[in-house]
Amino acid sequence: MRPNLEQYAILLAEAASVRSEDPFLKVGCALIRHDKTVAAVGYNGPPSMININWDDRDERRKKIVHAEANALRYVHPDEVMFAATTYMPCLECVRALASYGVKFVIYKNELPQEYHDRDAILALATEFNINIKQVTE
């Protein structure tokens, strides 16, 4: 059966996430344009040429570039109709998505509690007029 556009975008985000070297949380993002074409994909990882000690979780978190930020580098403001992510975006990523005019985000999984404050993320998204929706298969 052919996936709808949202399902397709989540599949792309999942495919991107497998490139992440992060042993704790692999995140992927797919950005879809208004004409329903794929604008970009990204995954979480360190900047180029930066080595990370993956055994030190706290130090790793300071150096990781999030999947949404990595995908947004390839688009222009207001180019994206929606973002699809493997995990609910964090506060930092909601701000980044808003700065590019993204008004709709779908995600598959909730972030582990240690990574975010869900209520704060949803409040900020509401303030920025971003609709965030969890999708199921």
C-alpha cells in the first residue's frame, strides 16, 4: 500500500536517523516543500571533523547538532510546508523551525523525559503558531 505524504516523510526521517553515530538517541528529520517534494533530510551528529567521546553523555550533548538543524541548512525561509521527525522536537529545534517559517511538525516518538519538558515545548510551539502532531503508523 502506498504511504500518504506524512507517512512517507516519517519514513524518510527514519532512514536519515540510521546515519547518526549517537548510541543513545538516533534522530532523523525530513523537510517537505509546499509542492510536496523533499527539500532536505538530516540526522543528529557532531559537526564535521569533531570527535566525540560517546561514553560521556553530558559532554556529547554539548556537541551534537540536532537533526532539524542539520536539515534546515539546506532550505530557505518559508520554503518548507512541514517537518517530519522521528522524535518530538526539543525547545531549541522549535525555535529553529519557527525561524524558517515552518508551521507544521509531525513526529513519531516522544522524547525521553531527560531530554525535554513536553509542556514547555508545546507552549512555545503554540506561541510560534506551529502545529505539532504525533503520528502513528
